[in-house]
Amino acid sequence: MSAPLSCENLSFSFDKKPMLNHINLTFKEGEFVALIGANGAGKSTLLQLLLGLLNAKSGKVLLHGENINKLKRREIAKQLAFVPQSIELPYAFSAQQLVAMGRNPYLGAFELETENDKQLIDQAMVQTDISHLQQRLVNTLSGGEKQRVIIARALAQQSPTILLDEPIASLDICHQLETLQLIKSLTKAGKTAITALHDLNLAARYCDRLLLIGKREDGITTIISDGTPEQVLTSDNLRTYFSIQATIKQQGGKVALDNISPCTA
Amino acid sequence: MFNNSRFIPYIFAVLTVLFFTLAVSALLKGPTDISAAQIGEILMQALLNHENANIVDWQQNIILDIRLPRILIALFSGASLALCGLVMQGMFRNPLASPSVLGVSSGASLGAVIAIYLGASLISAWAIPLFAFIGAGISLSVVYRIASSRGQTNIATLLLSGVAVSALNVAAVSLLLAISLSNWDVARMIIYWTMGGLDGRTWDHVLIILPIVLTGFVALLFYSKQLDLLLLGEQHALSVGVDVRRTRRNLLIISTAMVGASVSVVGGIGFIGLVVPHILRLILGPSHRYLLPASLLGGGIALLSADLFLHTFFSDQAIPLGVITAALGAPFFLFLLVKQRIASGNL
């Protein structure tokens, strides 16, 4: 069986300016992968390319070996769920209605949710700890609550792979940990999760594999380093691609950064 | 407000009752008195085709050829404007969008006037709607392209480009009228057409608007889920399986056809498309499953009641229908604008 998600020689440019070049990646079943890199490095762009939201200049994205450009959006949605960065929800849907939208790829224009769909919706709301918000309108929820509703919607989609763009950026520390823990448990159950993350310590603590995106010396933006947290979070990489210095420690079998300070200081 | 599914059947019951009550009272109301019993007999005869000696010819003409088409046109052009407003507000994710604000109605007017100017309207009754459709389509795609980049629609740019395109369309209509003044027949047709309204409308007009609005409505029903998802933004919609580009294109075609049809029949009637969907959204919530049929009913109710209002209180003066809808709609638009400015801190 081929990989749930992979890309070959993917490149993207915007206004003729190359943004990403020659990206070759294969994601395996059950992997929890963090995309790391400084602001503007291209993490969101890569996620959107993998989703087929942006059109690549060259190269291709494959879902179980099938080119994403040849698939209908509904078919893609059954395989890939996405949690976008912006969570502006000005319209007065209830939290439950919003989570139910995750079942859209499985339902026809006039079909209502079946018992099975309803169970999956409830289950997703339990997993993200938002069952008590069911009837609340999403435009009255706090940022963190909205984020969890969107994650629940992605779970209700029941896709083998889930992509997340900074899913914890607007959450308090407790919900940050809970959310990452939730994604971790999903990957243990076989889901593949790929998330853009700013917090390197949380990335090292929860993810099996880190992908560092940055600009090489020859000016090409691509994957600089791909591997376990130990392999990727080296002091060289931290200095060159994040402009920080830090002590790299081992903590309970995990890598952790301490004494972080900007290089310029 | 009553964003609760318990109320929804009652709201639809009220809308349906209003829709038919207004239609019946519009049938009864007119400068000549015709009794309800007579009207009933006339309708029975027309429907069941059996002879009835009690029917007076001129009464039959008034009911079947004047009042009935007028009511049908009011109901369906109002419905069309409200549906288009609803779709545009959903697609642009903005409560201020509507056919008149975005310059789509004026584009349709320009198309219609070009059809008259070129003499195409003399060749076929469908020339005006066709040209109106093209004019509306060009205007909407220009406004849409200016205001949207990478799936995000900027509200200020959207409204301003709507204003600019509208101004251009109105100027072009005036220009065509000015240069056709030397040919009085054409100029008279243009002037008569630009006055719009429901006076002197016939079954020909019903045959233009009724099929387009009903087909458009049924087509839109297929998109009710996609419209809900588009409200959340392009990325959300794409990620749950909506082919955003195709959906947008199809929705634009459907709504443009409906604006084209209603403008070519009743002229530019503003603000129905803005106000009706907005009020219904407050009452029913954002689900298009309910908003689409409610807009069909609500738009018809709004336009027909504006017409009845004119007939009842200003039957002597020839006040255009658009004046009433604008008088009620413009303050509402300003209210929304101010509310949005307060909510977002800027425009």
C-alpha cells in the first residue's frame, strides 16, 4: 500500500518569485510530523500545496499514489482534513452544525446526516472536549473554543490524514497541551498528522518527525532538515534558521531547548 | 433572534400565508371594483376552461391580463432579487452585498438599453433579457475580480468597485439615451423602459421571469450546503470538499441570469436584495437550506407589498416602485454600514 500522502519534486512560485523548490516528502501512516521554520519560511504554503489549495508550478502531490489534481475535491476531502490558521467565524452557526460540516464529503446535496454520521459528529465533539458547546453559536465562542470546533470538524471528516496550520496558536497552555495530546493519540490509532508549529519544544515533545523549512545559502527555499527532533534541532540549525541560541538538553528521552536567546543579543 | 429549529416551521407558515394573502388582496385591489365572487368565477373559468355566462368580458380582461401578470411579476421579480442578494452575500461573505450595491442591476440595465438602442428588442422579446444577462454578468465579474484576491474579499474594495462600476453603467445608459434622442422612437422606448415598475406588464413578461426564477431557485437549492460552507471562507470550504472555483462560477451564472431577468422586466429596483435576506438571516440563522425558500417567499412579499402600498396610498401619483424600496432600504443599508464599522473598528 502506498503512502497516504507524498509529494514529488514540488515547486511553487508566486508572482514569478520562487517560494518553494524541489520538495520530496513521504508521510507514513501514524506519523506525527511538525513543520517548523521562521515566520514566512513557507510552512503554510507547503500545507496549502499538499492540500491542493494552491497550484504547484511543477511536481505533484500524491494521495495513496493518486495525483491530487486528478481527484475531485470531495474525494480529496475524504482523505485529507485541514485545520486552517484563520478562524474567523462571523456567521451564527451552532458548534454542532459546524462540526457536522465535516461530513459534507460523504453526503449528497439533499442528504441529511445518518445515525452513523451523527455518532461520528458526537464522537469528534467529545474528543475535542466541546460537547457542552453543542448548541452555542460559533460567533459567540472564544478563540480557543472556535479552534477546537474546527479541529472537531476535521475529525468528523474521518480522513486518514489531517493537516493543521498552527492549530494551537490561539489556545491557552492547557488547551495547547490537550490538543497536541489529542492529535498524538489519533496518530497512535493510525492517523497521519502534519502540523505547522512555532513552539519548538512542543514540537520536539509531541512529534516523531520534524521538517525544517528554510532558505538555503544558494537562495532556494526547501526542506533543510528532515528527521527526529534530535537530528533537526541542532545548534547550527537553530542559529541559521531561527536566529536563536539555546542549550539542547535531553529530558525524559526527549529533546528540549533551554536558555533560549536571540543571536543578535 | 429565533435561531432555533423549533420556530422554523411557524416562520415558514407565516411567510406562506403572507405570500398568498398579499397575492389575493392584490387581485382584489384596483381602480375598478370587481367583486371577489366575480374574480373567483373568472379564475375558475380560466383554469378549468368551462363556459360561464356570468362573466363580463372587460372584467375578465382586467383580472387575467392586467392584475394577474402584474402580481406574478411582482412576486417573482422580488423573489429573484432577494435570492440573488442572498447568494451574493453568502459568496462574498458580506452582508452588504446585493445586486444593486454591486452594480449588477445597473449592468443589466445597460445591457437592456443597448438591446433597445441596437434595435434587437424589436426582433425578439428575449433580446432584452439576454443583453441584460450579459451586462449583469460583465459587471459582476469585474467587481468580483477587483475585490477578491486569493479567495479573500475586501469589503471596502468590494463596495467601492461596485459604486464605480455602477456609476459607469449609469453614465453609459445616459449617453445612449442622449445620442438616441435624434431618433425619437428609440429614445421613447429607452425612457419607457428605464422607468421600470409593474405598469403595463403582460404575460410576455411573465413568461420571461417565471421560468428563469423557478429554474434558478431549484438550481440554487442544489447549492445550499456549498453556500453554507462558503460562508466560512474558501479554505474551509475547499477542505471539506467544495470545488470553490466551480461553485462560485455556477452561482454567479445563476444569480446573474436571475438579475438579468428581473431587471429586464421591472427595471432596477434597489435594496430588496439587500434587506430581505438580511432580515431573514436574523430570524432563521445562516443555513441556506431555510434561507433559500424563505427568500423566495420574502422577496415576493416585499415587492408586492411595496406595490400594494403605492396603489393604496398614492394611486393618483405615478411614483416609481424603486422609490419606495429605496426609501425603506437605503436607511437600512446605512444602518448595516454603521453597525459593521462599529463591530470591526473600521471599514
